[in-house]
Amino acid sequence: MRLASILLALFIAAMPIAGSAASPEAAPEAAPQTARPFEADSLKQILDAQKGRPVIVHFWGLTCSNCMAELKDWGAFTRAHPDAMMVLVNWDQRGARPAEISPTLQKAGLGSVSSFVLGNGFEEKLRFAVGQDWMGELPYTRLIAGDGSATAFSGPADFEQLGSWLAKQSQ
């Protein structure tokens, strides 16, 4: 009986290892990033660190069905544009299911993308720091050009248009 329990435990422990083998067409992903709190000055810090490079900032939520439906598309987009600077911000209520964020991003191929979670400020103040016109709808994406000009859209992304925007930024 004890031997059977040990064998069962070994079998269960080996399952994630066997199931984690990458498919031949999938590129290996870097180690997952730890999500940092998104505070009122986070966007400014992100832009300052980029020194004039374009940045895509995508706000999403675990409870947003459109967000979850397109996460794999965002993963494919980042693989197709490896030099693009992308930042993900989970906008679920503070402390809402934080253990699910990293595995969700990892599964979508976004585990190595710089990631934030809603910080400890008033949500309205944080939204205002992102864009004075943003009311908190998800998904929400801000495209910030190297000169600091921003374009924003709500709803699912048009990845062809996103690729075109990125191409224009490198001209």
C-alpha cells in the first residue's frame, strides 16, 4: 500500500514535467516576470526608462472575457515583434486572485513581458494618471510613440493595425 502511494505521488509529480515540453514551433520563453504594483507615477517611470522608444501599454483583467480571449493573440504579437516594448497592467480589484495572474500570462506566452497589477491608490487617480479620458473599461490599450504622443483604444486589439503603428514608429 505504501509503495502504491509513493508511486502515485511520483507519477503526479512528473505530470507537469511531461506536459511542459514545448512544441517544436514554440520558442522557449524567458523566466516569468513578477508583477509590480501600478501606482500613479508608474506610467511616467516606464516612459522615462524607454528614453524615446515607443511603448504599448495594455490594461486587462482576469474577469474580462474579451481580455482573456485575446491574451494568446497578444502573446503571438510579442513573439512576432520581439523588439517592441510592451507592458501589461492587470486592472482587477486590488488583491483579486493574484496567484492566477502569472500563470495566465505564462500560458498565453506573455510571462516574460513587463507586468503590473493595480496598485494601492484610488482607482480613479490611477486611471487619471494613465489618461484623463479613460473610464476604466477593459481591455484598454495605450500606444505611446517615442515623442510621447499617445493613441488609445478600448476593446479587442486589431493586431494588423498595431503592427502598422509599430512599423511607423521605426521610420
